[in-house]
Amino acid sequence: METKEINVKSCLVKSKLSDYVINPYLGCQHGCKYCYATFMKRFQNVKGAWGEFCYARVNCPELLAKELDRAKPGHIWMSSVTDAYQPLEGKYRLTRRILEVLANHPRKDEFSIEILTKSALIRRDFDLIKRLNAEIGCSINTLDAKTARIIEPFGSPPSERVGVLKDAKKEGIKVYGFISPVIPGITKLEEIFRELGFCEYVWVELLNTKPDVMARLMPVIRENFPDAVDKIEFYVSNPELYYKEMEMEVRRLEKKYRLPVKDIVVH
């Protein structure tokens, strides 16, 4: 894994996904085989394979303090193309420092904060998350630890992510589940809905089937989950039909488990 420190020109970035996004790192150590953020390499002139590098944006907290002075009020999402709590965060504590900047800023009440992660490291920052009245979610697409280790090798095990959300809720933190991505033949939606029934709500995100994503994912599927190949290929060939089937199933589960679905995300 290649790691290094870099300086960036901005920390608080306007986005189509949210009013603002903050990505404390470039790249990600979790190594998820389905990750769609590989496009970031084009913009940053990175030659290493996705999942084999992670750069710490070390001046992000200092930039944020100045950016908050002039930014319009809005919603901040951490993070859109990295994980704010990947292993490198244990060393650099950039995410914690960013949350400290937000918590101590005189305009903090003008911004809502949302954090999405695959890491149990987020427990470390429950104190700041409560001060900010921030909302947290965990991405989960399987409850099976062995399956997760293959397709997202360095994220925390699914049981730990569920445990994080339960612990956060006990602390009075608003929590949600991000069922993502739904991988045909692997993701067992009903099991996950049942397990996440304590959450405020869930998102459901379908697998991104762009060529660069599938080029990384399908060899792993063929080697480890051959029974899922036909199901994934059906989805790729019949996206509209697959979506209709998924929508019916999601709405059925939403009603059965009384767990609101914020949206079904399609790429």
C-alpha cells in the first residue's frame, strides 16, 4: 500500500450529491472490488491500482476553518469518494480534526453533518458526533463475514458495522443503513432489512455496472461466487426489468419491517 501526505487547495467541496462533501483522503485502503470511485485517478494523475494507494490530505482541517467562514449554510457529507475512517485515519486523525473544526466553529449550527463508513473506528469520535448532532450510516451489502472479506477485504466485518450503529443509537446518535451495493446473487436483502430494523431508515443502492467497475469485480465473482454470475449478467443486460423487480422487493420489505427507504439509488 502506497501512502503519502499531500496538500490540497480545498477541503469543503460543492457537490451534486450533497451541498458539500469532505474527503480527507485520496484513495481508499478498504479495497472494495465494486468501488466506483476509481475515476478519481484520472483527475489526480495517480498511476497505482485502486485500493493500492491512499494519500492523506494533511492540510484539510486548516483549509476547512477558513472555508466555513464564507460558505453558505448546507449539508456536509463525509465522504463521497473515500472512507473517512479507513485504517490510515488511525495515524493521521484527519477526520477527527475536521470534526473538531466543525464543532468549534461559530457557524456550526448552520451546517448539518452526515458520515458514511465501513469502519468501526468511527466509535472513537462519538463524542464529537454527538456535539455536532451528526448522523451516521454504515454501508452493508452482506451479513456474511467470509463473503465480505472477499469483496471488501479491509472494511470492518458486517457484524461490527451493525454493532457500531446499535452503539451509536444508544448514545442518542441518529443512524441509518446504506445497503450498498446490492450485488445480484450475493446480497440477501431481507436478511439485511431484518438486521437493520432499529435504524431510522435505509438507502438501497444498486450495483454500478460501468465497465471499469465490472472489470475489477467480475473476476472475483467468477472465482468465488460462480452461482452469482448469471444473475449479475441478467442485471447488466436488463437493467430496467431488474430495477422494477428490485423496487417491488424493496417496497415489500419496507412495509414488512416498517423500515423507511430513503431512496433506491441507480447509477
